[in-house]
Amino acid sequence: MSPRLPPRTRPRAAPRGSPRTPPPAGQPASALGSPDATWVVPPDLGGRPLDGVVRTLAAVSWSDARRLIETGKIAIDGTQLLDSTRKTRAGAEITRHPRAPSPKVARLAEIGEELVVHMDPALVVVRKPAGISTIPFGDESPAEREKTLDALVRDLLARRDKIRGRAPLGVVHRLDKATSGLLVFTRTLAAKKHLSQQFREHSVRRVYLAIVHGEIGKRTFRSRLIADRGDGLRGSLEEGERRGEGQLAVTHVEPLERLRGATLVACRLETGRTHQIRIHLSEAGHPIVGENVYVRRYAGTRIDAPRLMLHATELGFVHPQTGDEVFFEEPAPEDFQSVLERLRASG
């Protein structure tokens, strides 16, 4: 079955406001509800951190000022700010919005309903957007940890099931931060054990769409991957090299469409090693368009792209509770489609 490609989506408009240093992530004030207070920053408070300005103008304690900011109740010049250390300028308009949703709730409202493909008592299948880490890696700030995919899904399930705290969730596989597409989490320990065994046995169907540099034919890549080939990057060992080391990695590649200087391919994973597809294609001289790690040895002209053009389009496995074979298919998102159409048009 050839992967289907996606419809376009409408880009969102940027928040209104006069030119200024861009604020950290936040919503336009129109999405925060009506303000109950408005102040203009006087000259003597200009250049001071936002928490101190709010403390003075609202006549509240330091802790209350920071809580107002961190829970999304404060906007400056029409845009919500969440950073209490942000410097303010004299003349800026500060508004307080007591009914504004918390950043977490706003984030769930923004992407939550579009996130879930399938949900049942044993598992949840989601469409991962590019730019979100599957799980935290330990070096993120507390705010960044709130935005990983597993955190968003846990909060979404807790909200739907009306439970306190975060819903339990099992991680059985991951997608790179720059990769979009289908991913499954488990909701019970039994489901996690069952699905983890399927991943270990390589019986899970996983197909990715990729746009790669150059013209590539149908082929299978088989190599042993190690964490460091000597240049700080993961890579393949040569046949007979360092016998006994590395993990077997097998990727089946099928060309779908010839493009201008590139090829649209489907990559089926037989194994699922870290960066497996990226490494195999790069080592073959066909790095994925948008690649910025495994591209050092590529001497050709690089094609511009907003991110790595890799999308998990098919996911199939045996349901851990029912025993039925289930299959999901997700078309590539708008940013992938835009690069594809550009390369088609220039061909």
C-alpha cells in the first residue's frame, strides 16, 4: 500500500502588537478572557523584571506576582508572558486576566484534540508533531519537561478521565524530536509488556516517508550500529570490523517518486535502532532532506527544508488486549507536503 499524502492546513496568524523583542511562548490577550486590571509601566519601573513590576503595580506579594505570571494571568502589550524575570519597558501596557487558562490547559486545548488517533483502556495512538521530544532526556528546564509528548498525553488522559495528577503511561518506542508521525503509548503494565515483546521480536509494522537527496533505488540496508564511530556520531561498522560489537539494524527502502534532486521513499523498519533510517540513508550518500547531523560527508548541494523530512506514516501491531491485528496510517503534515510540492514543481 502506497502511503497517502496530506491535505494542507491553515497557518495561524501571529499575535498582534507593536514591534518589540519577541516574548516567550504565550497567547494573545484576546484568548485570555477579559482583564480585571490594566496598568501602564511608569518610567521608574522601566527595565525592571516583570515580577517586581507586577508586585508594585498590583500591590501583591512577590510569590503572588510570580504565580500570576507563571499561570498565564499577565499580558504585556497584548501578549501573555510566562517569564517572571523578563525585563519590561516604560510605557508598556500590563493587563491582568483572572480567568485565563493555565499554559498547560491552553497547550492541551491547542493540540490535544488533534493529538489522539486512537484510544482504548490498553493503549493510545497519537500523531506526534515535529519539534516535540517524545520523552524528556534530563537536561530540559521544568517548563520544557511539561511540553514533551508523553507529558502532554498524560495530562490529556488525566483531563479526560477526570483523575488527579498525571495518568499512567508506558513508553515502548520513540520518535526523534524532528520527526513527525504515529507513535503508541501503553496505559497498563500488561499492555506495555505485550507491546514491548512485539518490538523486541521486530513484528511491529513501521513505515516512514522520507525525502532524500539524490536518486535512490529499491534496496535493503543491513549493518551493525554503534554509538560512536570515532567522530562522536552513531554509525555502522564495516563487515568484519570489531566483531561482536554493535546492534543489527535493517531498513528496507522503496522509492515512491522521483523529484528534482531528490527522491520520495518509503522506509520499512525491520529493527528499530536509534537514528537507524537517518544513518543508513546518509551512509549510502542519500541523507534525508533537512538532516543536520548525519550529513558531514555529503558533498552535494543540500536542499533547504524547515526540519528533517521524516514522517512515521504507518503503524501496525497485535492489540495487547484483544489479540486483533490493528493498523494505523497518517498522512505527512503540511511542512513535509510543502517541501514535496516545491520539489515536484521544480522538476
